[in-house]
Amino acid sequence: MISYNMTADEIVSNDPELAILPIGSIEQHGPHLPVATDWYIANAIGQAVAELTGGFLLPSLPISTCRENQGKKGTVWMDPDHFYNMLTSILMSLKEQGFRKVVTLQCHGGIFIMTPIIRQINATSNPHFMVVNIDSGMGQPVFPVTSPVPGQTEIHAGDEETSLMLHIAPETVHMELAEAGWPTVPRPYLSYGSIFHATPNGVWGDPTQASAEKGKQILAVRAKSAAEEIERAFSYMESKKKIGYSSF
């Protein structure tokens, strides 16, 4: 695997055209999971995707945007405009040194500024430089959880994230403290108030059903799905023909 653990000369000799940047978050994950949960998951998914694609794995970014989880110490964020500029600068540094493709692996669901970043860079840099964003939670849940609230799905510190952590870093998980949390409001209401107003324990789902074996399977499925979507997205961009003045 080509990664940040190699020397610069080793990376040059491999000459990868693809770079992989996992993005996590430091934020509360209920009473049973560490605040570094998204960062742990980003590391694991990043490594698995790098192994499947042969891309150059960068260290996972630990801090992004997560104001929806504010209210308890330990949750750390940057404002969206700062994140926009920071990530854009990182991506442009990869472009400048000759990477043609970059994948950002989004392992925290609340980075809504990702869409305009990716669109802007592709709109101004295609076809010579292409960026694909992969949401690690893309698609249907691997192990669906039945919610007692009609129409509600789990999105935070529930079965899937807890299972992943039981597989990746079991020493950080306190299953004896795991408890479900099912808000009666939809996810967009996180723009109107902290998650703790919607679910006092900071959990949006049911972690009590989690297991390490589930986590192993979830990681494999998410990595495979990500690799397949990466191939599809880059193939789409590479097949585009110029329209008028634009290569986007």
C-alpha cells in the first residue's frame, strides 16, 4: 500500500496518480463511544480503500465541521468557510505536484460544505484534475435497524458506527453505557438546534445491537462500495467531452 508511512522517494518511484484523503471529526458520540469515532473510522476505511485502489493514502483529517454536536466539551470544529479554504488548499497542493485524481472520503455526515468544494474544483480543473467525494455511509445500511419512530433512520452513534468501533478499536467502546436514542424530529432540524435537543443522550439510533463481527462486515462493504463508486465517478469525468467553452 502506498501511504504517508513511505519516504518521498518511495512515493515518487510508485508515481501514483490517485491520492486518498479521509476526513473525520472530533465530536461527541453518546455515552459509549469516544469523540474520535469518526477519525478512527476514517483511518480504517481510508486504508481499506487505498488497498483496493492503489492510491496514495494521506493521513486522516481529524477536525471538520460539527456544530450540530456542540454542548459538551470535547467536540471540536472549524467554521465552514475555514474548512472550505483549508481543503481547497490541500487539494490544490496535490494538483500542483502532479496528482490527477483525488478522493475525499467523508466519514462524518455533517460536512455540508463538501459539495460546493468538490463542484468548484471540478468546474475549474477538469479534465486535468478531478476530485470525487465519497460519503462513507453511502447507500443502504448494511444491517438495517428498526426504529420505533416511523420513518426515522439512525445517523449517529448507532448500530453501524458502534459495530465499526467494536471491530476497529474495541478498547475505546463502553458497551455497558450504550443506549438507544430516537428523535421525533427529522435530520434537517439539526440546523435549528444541537443534537442534544433532539436526543438528550447524543445518540441517533440503537447501538445496543452492535457487534465486532458486524463491524468487520460493514467495513468491507463500505470499502468495496467506495472503490466501485470511485471507478464509476472518474470514468464519468474522463468520458466527458467539451461543451462550448467548458470542460466541466
